[in-house]
Amino acid sequence: MSTPGGAPIHKDQLKAKYIGTGDADMTKYEWVTNMHRDTLASHVGHYDQMSYYAVAQNESIGRTKKEFIEKMLQPVGRPPVGGKEEGYEKLLNS
């Protein structure tokens, strides 16, 4: 990979620029959360999609946009109980 000027981009720089690309230590919850946030952000950013959803829900575009932005806080619900370390221990012990 390279930039438009031709300079190579290191994968760490790419991951720092695009958080949703993930890494090996990313949990399923984090990955799904990033995908949902990216999708919601895309819907909010495209007026035609927002108007489609607003008509389908019989709401105004502004209200639909507000609901989508609020959904971005926790798009897939609360995080699972326990941290990454507990999940790794369960995998190693099974």
C-alpha cells in the first residue's frame, strides 16, 4: 500500500487511521460495535438513505437522524461482563 505520493504506509499507521480495521486482540463485541457504528454513520451521512428510513418509519428526517446518532452510543447493547483477560482464561482452560 502507498499514499497518493507513492510513500509506503505501514500497517500500524493504517490501523491508527482506521480504527475499524481491528487487530488480533479485538473481541467480537468490539468488532460488531465498530461495524454498527460505521453503518449508522454512513446512513446519517447520506441524505437519500435517511429519507428512505424516515419514510419507512413514518417519522421526520431530523428525528430519524437523531435516533441513529443516539444509537451510535451503544449500537449493540451493553458490553459483556468481564474483561478481555477473563475471556482469554476461559479459552485457555477449555
